[in-house]
Amino acid sequence: MSKTSIIEKIINSPVAGKAGVPQGYPLRRWKAGEPALDGGVMLGGEGRIADFLGRALAGDYDILAPGDRAALLFDATSLTTPDRLRELYDFFHPHMRSLRPNARIVVVGTTPESLHDTQARITARALEGFVRSLAKELRKGATANLVWVDPDAVGEVEATVRFFLSAKSAFVDGQVVRVSARPTDGATSPTDWARPAAGRLAVVTGAARGIGATIAEVLARDGAQVICVDVPAASEHLSATANRVGGTALALDVTDPAAAQTLARHARERYSRNLDVIVHNAGITRDKLLANMKEEQWEQVLAVNLLAPVRITESLIDAGALAEGAAVIGVSSMAGISGNRGQTNYATTKAGIIGLVDALCAPLADLDSTINAVAPGFIETAMTDAMPTLPREVGRRVNSLQQGGLPVDVAETVAFFASRSAAAVTGNTVRVCGQNILGA
Amino acid sequence: MSKTSIIEKIINSPVAGKAGVPQGYPLRRWKAGEPALDGGVMLGGEGRIADFLGRALAGDYDILAPGDRAALLFDATSLTTPDRLRELYDFFHPHMRSLRPNARIVVVGTTPESLHDTQARITARALEGFVRSLAKELRKGATANLVWVDPDAVGEVEATVRFFLSAKSAFVDGQVVRVSARPTDGATSPTDWARPAAGRLAVVTGAARGIGATIAEVLARDGAQVICVDVPAASEHLSATANRVGGTALALDVTDPAAAQTLARHARERYSRNLDVIVHNAGITRDKLLANMKEEQWEQVLAVNLLAPVRITESLIDAGALAEGAAVIGVSSMAGISGNRGQTNYATTKAGIIGLVDALCAPLADLDSTINAVAPGFIETAMTDAMPTLPREVGRRVNSLQQGGLPVDVAETVAFFASRSAAAVTGNTVRVCGQNILGA
């Protein structure tokens, strides 16, 4: 009897449900025309954010609705000494039994590194332990996330809170997003929160199929014009994606040293403008233990996943081919955070993407632009469908939502970063993983 | 049939070994008089660290020994562009099949945040994905860890590399330690690497039993004088610990507002000096889902685990009761990093300890002092022995070393931080977890 067959049999057996194999509650995902949240928001806390948020959200959300809550939103910026962490208990404890399915919990605190007062900094950092634990206690598709806001970025927090209060963040759970202070004339609030990318020109690499194609679709849904890029061999699927999203197809190998120039020229010739958004989605795997890995398996993965995004991003910046207010978006991976057996090559590149975000955050801020990355967990794709049963069934379920995510979940987070309303969100690598237990 | 009984039966069944329940390779742990490493070190890379390390280690280690390797040490500080990451493959790939049991892999790179060059910073950050993946591929008790060194801290890296090259780091795997530049007159190298805490006066809270008692023992073994602290109710065990380590016992509740004053007075009266080391090991759990948690369960955990260490540390600093060159050491937890179901209170405090490290790193550096924390994973204690079978057996094995750690593993890491030779190691929270898969 093979190693896996015993466990496979258990997972697939009729007693699996009884034996505790979790099935996952159906997640509510965003649909145009439906409310972002299915019910009222209870707003708590007495910091510098609560008033602003109450006013900003009042048009679209039912704040302080009686009865069951679809969301609990807590302004923790007033908690400046560790003993005041007690206010978390006081606010959340009484409501933990009366949350609706797919509820949202959002805690907003001050970015610890921005605080010079020792007690305040410790307290802000402690919020992370609370939120990540609470996320693990929630059931029925509910999520909990933490937003850290720089002291002078009160007005910039709205887009991030709206993302977490909506069905767009269905598979983002137990995560932290940092919102930085940005000079703004207030022009970053979209006229229509349902089309936050209206007027933006976006590039998506690896757009022929899978997650890349879905990213193109969601950006188009949000109002962007989309240049769909993939290797020449994928031209047929690429054209299909481009047609579906009303964009253009550009067959291009991202490892081509002239890739950035080709992109910039395409944007100029077909759209007469610079790029607002670039999503470095193209990526490959060549999994082997390092002991068995061939040179070319190392080289290929490095070339596509890391050298190409680095070269393209730097070349676009140097050539002035990014518009003011641009958003650069990388695709990292949980493997880039925690490492993965058989993926020394892949994890090196995906940790490198986090490095790209860190390294270009400041120079891009000087251009009023942002850079962020998504780190997908287990996402249901053709690739995961082809996995052996045991790792697939386990991989799917070892997260707080007890199910795999969908490509649209990655795409929604990318679209959040891509929107001009997220102009104060930069330097983040956000996991789209349902709070997968794997980490570092 | 209950939820757990099926899985329990499998784990405990005779077929468990065949069914892939990992048993873990016996770890070699440090013993006075035995060599730090059981075999030769192969040193690679051409950066600014290799020459220094070759000379510094030559007296105690067999560098460039032929045959099977007990350690591979790679200086990656020369990798300043992502394409040069290929040199990792070139160095490690040929040797992956000829590592001895309990081998050590150590990669030394430059701290990414210290690098202004984009390419160099990306490359340095990418090392983390490589090392964390490689650690997951090693077998038979071998570990891989990463050291990030500030550009002008070459001479300060020795203590950290020695720690990772020794059996003292048996349960530290897949981790990152940062070494900062420090003004030094070279006085931080101990005259005897086997007694690196000689002449230091240390306080250990929660020292009556368990991990705290072991920390006291290891610090004493390393040459420190130890003040053992615990609550009055534990006085009998506390005296036993103090006698065993040749130290003094101080019955004291850490939540007492005057705790710091009492500690400082004890040090003055009994040792006529200030404190060199304080280890905030005392901690409690009161696990409950937040929905079921009583006020006092929140309050007690916050008071002992977070408010007390914060108050004591700040009071000792304010009172000038820490010696120059002091080391403050917190005990965080994996729950403080990843959150844990049923531990909103505990995880809040353990994330707060990470905040304490972050917040006091700079002010303590001004006093030529350091602050770091350990974050234990699954450590075999009376508490884990009392766990139900299933979580215990799973918790023990879900790490790269496929076994629980021992209290001495936590204590060795604490002792590393406590030594004056680690004067350039500050601001770290290091997991002692065998590269547990749980994370964030």
C-alpha cells in the first residue's frame, strides 16, 4: 500500500465529512449592481478615523444598523497604551455570536513604524496578533483584516476599508494592509466606486489564460483599457482574452530584452499615452529538489519570474513610459514568503518580487506612483486541478475559509491596487490565501 | 465515532510509519567539550564576509575539509544583481547529496533595507526564498538559515555564524537573523566561546520550572550569574532552580507595579551592580474563543504577558538599572506571528512583544544595548504533554525537523542573544520552531 493511498481513501471516503474534513462555507463574491456588503456595519472606536469613515461610508453602507451585523469596523487609532487593548475585547466580544455569514471585521490602527511613542507603537503592533487570531475563530465565510494607517493619512484609508468591507475581498483573510500618507488633492476618490479603474490603461502579462485572463477581465470590468500580453505560442487564447475584455493583444516574451520598449511603443501607437498599470502576472514553475535540479530549470524560472519583471519595471521608469499615478503590481507567492520544498528556484523569484516592491516603493512614490504585490495561496486553476489528490485536497482546506480561492479573488486584489483610489497603498505584499496556515 | 478518533487511530497505528507519519531524525545538541560541529565546513562565495569568516573560524572549524560536509557556508554579499543568484545554484547543487546528518547550511547576505541599489536590494531579499525552501528539502536534522548583515558590520557577524554552525541552533531552521552595524572596540568577542556570558548578571522571570528553569541553567552554563524570579507560590521550585544554577531566588509577581524597582534593588544589594540581561519568560495562557472569553481571562493574560514586560523594561531603562551593553530578551510565540484560534488574548500579547522589540531597538542601541525575542514553536514541556493526542502528535511533526523542540533549544537561542558577542544582533524576533509550517 503506497504512502498516500491510506490518506487519500480517508479524504475521499463517505465518512470524510464526519471525520472532520472541512468543506468550506460558500463565499459571497462581488457582482456589479449588488451591494458591497449584505447588511449593516457597526462602527466602533474613538480614534481619528471613525468620524471620517462614518461620513465617507454613509452613502453606501448602513452604519449602526440594528440586529445582526454584516460588518464590525473598529477604529483602534485611539489605543495608545497596551492596557487600552482591553477596548478590543469590549467592542468585539458581545457581537461574536451575532455575525452574518460572510461578515467582515476590519480593525484600523496606526502604522507602528510611524509612531515614536514606545507604548503606542507596542499597542499598534499588538493589533496584528488579535486580528490574525480572530480571523481564525470566524466561521461561515467571515473574514477579519487589519489596516495600518500613517498618522496623516486619515482621508486615504477609504479605498482600503471599502475593499475589506466588500465581497471583493472574499478570499483575503487575516491580512494586514498599510496605508501611507500621500500628498493628494482629493482627486483619488473615483466618481463611481463600481468603476474605480475608469480611464486607466493597464498591461497584464500572462493574460492568455488562467489568473492572468481573469485579471484582465476584472480590470476591464472596473473601467480600464487592457493590453493583454502573452508569449507568441499562446496567441490564440490571448486574442480571445483581448476580445472578451475589449482590449488589445500583444504577443511578447517578457524575457525579451526589448520587452519594455515594445510595451511602451504599443501603448503610444495604439492608445497615444503612457501606461497607468502594469501587472507582472507571467510566471512559470520547474519544480525539482535542488539536488536534482538542472541548470536550465533554475535559469528559466529566474528569467521569467524575476529578471523580466525587474528589467521591464526599471526600463519603463527610466523611459518615462509610466504615467503619473501609475500602479505597478507584482505576483509573489506563499512560497516566496515561507519557502517550499522542491521550489528553491521559484521561491527565490517570488521572494525577489517582494524585494522589488520594497526596493521601488520610494522611487515610485517620488513619481506619485505605487507598487504592491499579491501572494496567492491555493487558487483553483487548471494547474491545481492536475495535482495529485492528496496535496490538492489538503492544500485546498488548510486555511481559515477551508476552501480554495478562485482566480477572481486574486484579480480583485490586483484591481484594488490598480485603482487610483488606492494611491496611498504602496509597498504591500498581500496574501490572497483565505488565511492559509502556511507561513514563516 | 468521534471526529478525532479516526485520525488518532491512524497516527497511533502500527502502519503509521508506513503511512508517512514522520518520526524525526535525532538532533545533535551542544555539549560542553564536544566540537560545535561534527565535521568540516565548506566556505563559498566571494563577498566581503568570506575572508573574514575563514580566518575567524579557522581555529575551531575545519574549513574546506574534503569529503562529506558538516556545513556549507556561503557569502552571498557579492550577489548584487538578480542574475547572479545563479551562484547559489552553482555552489549548493553539487553538494546536496553529500551532507552529513545534522549538517548546517548558512547563507550570509547584506540587509536588504540597508541597500540603496535596487538590483542589490532585490537580490538580497530573494535569498530568503532560497534559504527557506532549501531548509524544507534537507533531511536528517540538517538546517538552513540566513544571516543579513549591514554593510559595515562584517566583523560583527561571527557570533551569529558560530551559533548557526553549532549544535546550539539544533531547532532553529529556515530563519533569518539580522546583524546591525555597531560601534565596537572589538571587545565583544569572548575570550572563551564556550563561556560567552562570563561575567554577566542575568534575570530570568518564570524561572521556577519548564523553559524558564532551562534558560537559567544555560545562562549559568555560559558563565552568567542568574537571578531567578517567579511568583511567591512557586517558591519551592524557584529555590531549586536557583540552587542548581548557583544563583539567587527572588519571589516576585511581575505584575507588581514595583517589580522593576525590586529587581534593581536585588541586583544592587546582592551583586552590587546593574543588570546585564533580562529575560521576560514569565507567561500564562487562558485560552477561549473570544465569544466565550471572560473579562478576567483577557485581563490576566494581558497583564502578565505584555503589560509587565513593557513596564519592567521601561522602568529599568528609566532608572538606569541596566548596565551598558545590556541584552533585553522577550518571549514571543508563533501565535504572535500567525494568530491562533482560541488565543486572541495570548496572541495579542505575543504580537505586542514583537512590538516591544521594534519599539525599543533604537533607544536601547543608544545605550549600546540590544533587544530581541524568541518565538517558540512546539516545545516539549509538561504543558504539551498534557495536550490531547491529536493536536499534540500533529503539532509535534508539522515542521521541517518532524519533531518537537526541547526547552534547551529555546534556552540556547536566548543565551545567544544574551551574550555580549551578539552586541550587533538587535531588533530580531527569531522562531525556535524547526521551521514549523504555521505562519503568516
